[in-house]
Amino acid sequence: MVTPKLTVVGAGPGDADLITLKAIKALKNADVVLYDALVNADLLEYVNPNAELIFVGKRRGCYRYQQEQINELIVARGKSHGHVVRLKGGDPFVFGRGAEEMEYAAKKGLQVAMVPGISSSLAVPAYQNVPLTKRGSSESFWVITGTTKQHKLSSDVALAAKSSATVVILMGMGKLSQIVELFQQEGKYNLPVAIIQDGTTTREKIGVGTVNTIEAIVEEKQLSNPAIIILGEVVKHREEILEIQNNILTKTA
């Protein structure tokens, strides 16, 4: 007899060291692990050696499994094997569809649990010394999906462009021109912008500019998905830290 159970687990933003202890415990107790393309493969070393590993990776334009198939696979393996861990990049409740998978599994009679992960929306900027809030620069931040279910730019971006908040956009590289235009319409031509590709990994690339220059910088540096767009005065903090460090090195040289 098995007890069908789904645990949705956040794998963090890319750096394997950023997974939580609770997530590792879930992997060690799994009978089946379904994992995504954005999950660091090094994390699979923590999985119960007797567990079945199934790659269900999804990237734009390349779907090994459709979402409906993943939902059905979770339920089928739960009933046949027991404990299914759904390992997802970042935090599964931040544009990760973890809530949808849990709801489907619960309706089919599986026990469900969730282990939060460190969201890339927070960690990727932090790794490049970009705080989302900073006294005197930003009192709040927006985290917005760049592409909605209808494959359009979220209308929240236009609202965010009117605010003084830091704006973090995930899955927005394909809509960068539209995003830039919205901020230009608000007169924010010189607002600092950072785009970070493959954040917190050894493949990390970054481009820093302004609303008016960022598209040229993206082309120059060949930045592409997966990437995070950060717009706000807080982007300047990165340069300030680098300047402080360079000055100290110069004085001690």
C-alpha cells in the first residue's frame, strides 16, 4: 500500500547552494521526482537513489510535456509509487504554476504539501548587489510576469511604470521593446536598468544601462532568456559598491 502524495518543492534560482534544508529532506524521501529545465542538475544528487527521475522540462518553444500531461503524470505516479516531488526552479508560487499542480493533485485525492524556494526575482538581483528596496531610492517593488497566459505583456507593467517602485520583470525579454516604450511614455528615459541572464549560475551575464540604452546593450552583449529585467534607482547601488571596492584597492595598492 502506498500513500499518494505530492510535494511541490522550490529549487531556488540556480545556485545549488541556495536550496533549503527542507527541500533536500523532501528529495531524500521522494519515490518519484519530476524536475524542470531551470533546475540545477547538481540538486539531483540529493534525491533518494531508489527514486524515479523524470525530466519534464519546459522552455519557451520547447515542451517535453504539456502542463496537462504533467498534472496527469503527478497523479499517476502518486497512486502507483507514493511520494511525488515536483522540483521547480525558484519559488513554485511565483509564476511557477505550483498552485495549479497542487490543486489538480488534491482534487484527485493526493495529499499535498509545499516547500518554498528562494525566488529568482529576489536572489538574482541580490547576487549582483542590486537591492530591491533601499532607503532614499525605493520603498517598494513590483514583481511582474512579462508574458501573460494570452502571451501578451502584463497590463501591470504600465501601472508599475507610473510608480517610484523598483520593477522586476520575469519572462519579459521578448517584450523588452514594449516595456521600454511604456517607461519612455512616463518620461523615465534615464531610469537605470539591469538585465541579468542565467542569474546565480556560472553562466551569468549582465547588462546595465538606462531605459533609453538597454536595448542596444542587450544586442551588444547578446543577452537572452532566461533573464530578469530590473528597472529602478536601486540598480545604481551595484556601481556604488564596485566604486567603493575599487577605491579601496587603489589606496592599498
